Amino acid sequence: MAGSVNIAAYSDALVVLGTAGVVVPLVRRSGVSPVLGYLGAGAVLGPLGLGTFVKDVPLLYWLTVVDAKNVSAIADLGIVFLLFLIGLEMSFQRLTKMRRLVLGLGLSQVLLTTTIFAWLAHMLGAGPTPALVIGMALALSSTAIVIELLSGQGRLNTSLGRTTFSVLLAQDLAVVPILLFVSMATGSDGSVSLSGKIGLALLQTAVALTAIVVLGRLFLRPLFRMVASQQSNELFVATILFVIVATGVVAASAGLSMALGAFVAGLLLSETEYRRAIEGIVAPFKGLLLGIFFFTVGMTIDIREIIREPVMLLVAVVGLIAIKTAILLFLCRLFSLSWPVSLEAALLLSAGGEFAFVVIDTAVSGQVMPQGVASFWLAVTALTMALLPGLAAIGRRIDAWADARKPLDPELEVRPAIPGSHAIVVGHGRVGQVVCALLRRHKVPFIVTDSDAGAVGRDRRAGVDVYYGDASSPAFLDSCGIREATGVIITIHTQATIDLVVQRVRAVRPDIPIISRARDASHAKHLYSIGVTDAVPETIEASLQLSEASLTWLGVPTGKVIASIHEKRDEFRHEIQSAAQEAGRSAMLGIKAKSEKAG
């Protein structure tokens, strides 16, 4: 019996780790959020999914999680590390700078949304405590998915990014008291009075948190100073794990969650000089730990619930998104944010969040909420999270439409004066500015364009002759003198836009040299295949510059270093171009074979 239990535990752990190593990379390749991949995999491979058919199909024993208890420890560790990382990414200084949006907009959203959903749940027949738990769970949004979407679009530092991050930050802070409330509300039904527990719970909380903070401030910095002096990564990792688990145990011994202790530990360490080192060591584990956490969260989703009540589920999903959007839109406008930012932020934050699973699961474990009610709201939350990429796309379209209706900055209406023989530089970011500076130094005439209206307006007011427009537009290329140009230099980093610009330039000027920035060798190979004259991979150039500096400092004569670097660069270029040409020939042969077969 003992042997079979061990085998079951190991097989379930293998399923979780296999999902992280095999299933999710495939999902990521298809463009779907990894978070949704983990949630979906957990729902399908969990005991409420294919795991229910293990008795009928024994092979599924090795492909599914048959007992959630076997991976509960991994789930707990995932939650603890998630809270630790959230605490580590915060600091009192950061909270102070964003206090108006975090403490004002963010906490208002949490309180107002909790109140409205708790009232609706109570009106639909839930007891006071379950209704409040439902309200608090539905008030939370998905930090992981929203931040990933904004980061991928490069919009975290925009007004939209700051607004959504502030609300998510407030929600992350609210998770702690929410979990505290749910842990206090244990009982056999949803009508248990909390009045007798509040005083003792608050006292225990105050003692535990005070102990963690005081001991942390007294011993954390000296502890890490001593460990750092040993210059041992293994010892440093062990110390980090010790701190996380120790603070969690202290919190758990006071009747709180281990995650709360880990959060406080992260917050304390964020104020030390070792924060970056800790982040660097923990970062490789972050994706895996969060992935395991989301997988175990996905296991709580009952797919049968979706089939059982599809109409009610659809109404709840639409209602949740609509109500949260209306609340957030109202609050954003109340805090003087523009209509486009308010609406896009409201749509991004309208879905449920990953911590709703934790809150509801904790409520079920404490017998605060019936399993049937919990399964329904878990399914609603999961479906709204799955809709987030679509909601984000709708928000971007609205934002683009609003931008198109704005009166154009007079600085952006200036058209370039064509200097005759000239180069066209596409993009005036950090890379484009360096290229333009060197073109000026060597007295090479050029026109520089950029599609960022705000940046162009600022640059022109600062005296820089940069022109606003879309370089993938044939009409704009004509206005830049593409027919008289001697070359096109592409400095932007968005691959799809680079492809479009190359195609449009080649359609007008098949002969013109096109020099483009590339992300890496693979991207450069692709650019050569679509007609770029020369591609400069960032990763290769960085490695060559690092090699040049290293050889020079190690005493190799400068002339030999420069010659070898040039030689190596030519080797890379030849390899990439040859591979691109071979790929082109293979593609042509494939097309020819298909046409012959069709004939």
C-alpha cells in the first residue's frame, strides 16, 4: 500500500512538471497566454477532468492527476512564492509615489465591487458570509494575464499601464485581508457569527506580523550580508528558501496563511540592498512556480459545471464583465482619466482573477461555501479570464479609434522637405537616434520618421526634424521621397511592422538598399528571405562588442582585435545569408513540386 501511494504521488507530480515542460510551450507557440494554458491543462488533466475516467481507462493514470492531495504541497508552495514575489516587487517608496491611484482608485474599486457583488449574491439567496466571500473573490482581476498583455505590447509605462498596475497592486494588497477574513470565517455553514473571533484573530495577527517585521528588520540584512560574504549561490538560495518558509511558518502558527508571512518577507527584503540579487536567483524559478500554482488552480475547475448550466454560466460571465466594466469606468472618470484610458483599463480589469480561485477554495475548505456554488463561480472566473485577450483587443481598437478622432498636433502635420539624394530612417527611438547622430556626423542627408505621435511632437518641439507617419504606407513613403532615396534604414523592433515596411519599400524600389535591425540570427535570416539587403542582429552585435572589449583588456593588440571582429561579423553574415538563400530555394522547389503535382 505504501509503495502504491508513493507511485501515485510521483505520477501526479510528473503530470504537473510534464505540463510545464511540454504542454505550455506548445500553447505559448500558438499565441495563447501561458496562464490560460496552465489553467486549461489543470482543468483537463485534473481529478475533475480526465482524472474521473481513470477506472475506465487505466492508461489515464499516468497522464492525469488522480488525487489533488498529492500535489497540494506544490500548490501551497506556488501560492507562497507568488505572494513572496509580489511583496518583493513592492516597496514603501513605490507605494507612496502611486498612493493616489493605488489607495484611491484601486481600493475604491475593490470596496465598491465587493459591495455590489456581495449584495447581488445575497439577493440571489446566498448567506451573508458566502455572499461577502463571492463579492471579494469577484472583485479581483488577473494580475498575471493583464501584466503579460501590457508588457508584450510595451505599454506598462503608459497612462493605461500605470492605471491598471495601480488597481492590480491595490487588489494584490487586498488579497491579504481577504484571505484573513476567509480564514476567520470557518464553520459548518455560511451564517456563522464572526464577532467572537475578530478580537482574538486581530490580536494573533498583530503579534505575528509584529514578530515578522521586527525580526526581519533586525536579522535579515545581517543574515544576507553574512551569506553574501561566502560567495556561494547554493547557500544564498538556501537562505532565501529558509526566510520564505520560516516567515510562513510563523504566520501559520498564529492561524494565518503561510502566503501572508511570505508576502511580508518579500516586502521587507524589497527594502534591502539584496533585492536585485534575490530577484536574479528567484527569477528562473518564477515561471515554473507560478505555472504549478495555476495548474493546481485549474484542477479546481469542474468542466461538468460548464455543461450542466450553460445558460446561467453565460449570463454570469456577461454580467460579471459588464458590471465590473461599468464600475471601473465610473471610477476612472472620477479620478480624471481620459475616456479611452478609462474604457480600456475597465475592459482589461473586468475579468476575474487567479486569486479568486484561492479565496473560493479557502472558503470551501473552511466550510464557508458549498462545493456546488464554488464550482459555478470558479467556472465563471475561468471563462472570463479566457476572454481577456479578446477584451484587450477590443480596448485597443477603441483606443485607436479615439486617437484617430483627436485633433492632430500641428507639429505632426509637417511634411518632409525632400533633400534629393537622401536616406530614410524608420524609427526615432534609442537605436534610431544613434543612427541619425552618426549620419549627421558624416554629413549624409536623411529623413527620419516615427509612428509615435507623442514622441514626434516632443522631438519636434525640441528642435529635432523627425516626421510623423506610418512607413508601411505607400503614400507616406512617397512623401518621404522613396523614389529618390539612396537607402532605407529600419531601426524599429516590431517584427510584423518591419516585414510590412520591407514589402512596401520593395514594391516601389526593388533596387534600393534596405538595412534593418533584427532581434537575433533567426530573425535576420527571415529578413534576408523577404528582401532586406543587410540585417543587424542585436544578440550577435552584443556578443561581438563584448568579445572586442574582453580581448582588448586581456592584452591582445587592438589592430588584431578589430580585424578578427570584422572577420567574425562577416562569417555570421555569410552563414545567415546562405541559410536564408537555401530556405528561399527550398520554398521555391516546394511551390514548383506542388504546381507540377496539381498539373
